[in-house]
Amino acid sequence: MGNATLQEFKKILNESYKKEIEARWNYVGRKELEILKYLKYDLMHLKDELFNEDDEPTLYKLAQQVEEFSNGKSEYNPFNDYPLCDALDGIYLDYSELCATYAEGLIDKSQIDLSNLEFLKQFLAQNLIKTILKDYQRDIEYFMYENHTPYYNRESLIILLEQETNDLPFTISIDFDRSPNCQEIILLDSIALSEQSKKDLKEFLKDNKEWESDYGEINDFLHLDELKKELEQESQIRIRKNRR
């Protein structure tokens, strides 16, 4: 079993999330994963999706922009903006065979101008990126919003937990188990308040009996009712002993 403070656990959970996404993509293709990593880390220096407090650009948001432009829902074309616009030729040169493979699935080949070689290269590179980002967007939504592996719920829980316990006079820590198949992946159902934090919270409640979170899910995670009940029982036992 692992143990970490809230700040440490946010990083651990984020690494687990990235590993799950990469593991899913490894079934699709190594080159596609290379392109995703290149777009995210090398070209656009995008942040990871979990715990993006500053709402900075992410690869998922780029995928949404590409989809909206492709479907005619937005006039903004991400491929016209730096640095993506300058990377299209290089992506075509490095992955020309993959570009050709993805072009085979195009329904409307009338979009392709065979008389303009530069346009053709850029078009094929755009089509490749658009298709890969569409699959990436689908995978993100699979992990985040469809409850197959509820990272979104855990992310929300940790954010609320950090917010609601910020003023407590001790550090909240989390216990968790790792997947036996991959130590970088967290078993999400194993995430729990550490035994030490339970003891610290119980001690705090002795002089702050009315303390509670504004959120029922946080109180449940902290075992608040259970701890208060224990304190009440211990108080009753002391009273009975003092009467003897």
C-alpha cells in the first residue's frame, strides 16, 4: 500500500492517468502515440489534463478546437496558428506513409488538390492529426466522463478535499494501492484516508465537535460521522467510570 500527502497524491494520480491513456494508445499504434507526445510535450508544451487549476491549454482542448472547426461550428482554424502551422511539413515528411494510410479513409477526395504538392502535404498532415486527435478526444472522454475508470470523480474529490481541509492543523494523507500489472497505475477504488489522518482528525474533533465539511462526500471520505460517534461513545464510557 502506498501513502502520500494530498499534494504528492495529485502528482501520483496524474501519472496514473497518463499511464492509462498511454496504455490504451499502445493498442492503437506506436507512431500515433509518438505524434501525440510530440504535439503535447515538444511542440505545444501543453499541461496534463488532471488538476489544471489555471485552466491552461491542453491537448484535449486542441482536439475540441479541431473538431469544432472540422464540423463548421467554429471559424477558428488551429492549423493556421503557430506553432502547429509550421509543424505540418515536418509531420508529413516524418510520417508520410502513415499520412497516406489515413488518407485512404477519406470520404470526399475532391478536397485534395493534386496539382499543388505543398497543399497536398499540409492537407494530409492535417487529416492525420485531426483523426488522431479525434481518437484521443474519445479516449479522454472514455476515462474522464463515462465512468469506466472514474478519474474525473477522483480528481473532483481530491480538489474538494484539499479545499475543505486546508485550515486543519495537520496534514491530510492518502492511502492507495497500485495495480499489480503496472505499478504506475493506481487502483482508484483503493483510495482512502490514511489511518494517521484518521487519528489526527479524531484528536482535532475532541475540541472542535461541530466541525464538518460543506460537502457530504468529503464528510464520508473523512469518516466524520464514524469518528464523532467513537468520540461520543468514549465520552459516555468516561462519564460512567467517573460515576462509580
